[in-house]
Amino acid sequence: MDGRRRHPRFLVTEGWRGSARLGEDVTIEELGNHEISVLSVTPARAGDEFTLEVHGNPVAHLSVSVLSSTPVVAGAGLQYRLHLRVNSAGPATDNTEESPSASEPASGDPQPGRDSGRSRSGV
């Protein structure tokens, strides 16, 4: 808006690189000590980092990075198997809406999870 201020308030000399994405539901296929395999409807690039929210009692928040992304036919269409490395676990929160049995699924049963947004590494 010309004429309202004599000097710019803020000037970006170099642009910023980055990407953001809203969370989506994923299906957890396998849980290991430091690696997780999930099914997602969208692909990811190796090195992408995001937070994975694992539902249970308590809810766990895991900082993960993508090791690989492989397209697979699952369910009604194309999905992507993301092989993730757990970088760190955030503080868990109580989830009183779920029963204790829901937080301890049988071994090998898929679990719900939520990808709480992704961003490219180095952002």
C-alpha cells in the first residue's frame, strides 16, 4: 500500500525454503525399538521428518524421519508403505476416552496413528 508508510517494515533479502502439510491418518503395520512401518495415502521422501501421534493410553508423540517410501496396493487403492526411524519420543498425554485394552493391541494387528504434519529436513 503505497503512501501509508515511508519505509518498508520488513524486507526479506533471501527467500525461505520449506513445506508444510496437515496431518492425516496412517495405519501402523509394525512397531520396532527404533523403527516403524506405516501405510499412508500420500508418499514421502527419504529424509522427511514429522511427528507421529500413536493413539493409546497414554497417547505417544514420536519424532520420526522417513527411511523409505514404497507404493503398495492395499485396501481399495494405492497407498505408500513408509519405513520410519524414531528420532525421539515426546511427552505422552493421557487419553481417557480409550479403554486400557485399546492401548494394548495384539501383536501384528494394525494400529491407528496420525501423521501430525511433515516438513522437509533442513527447514
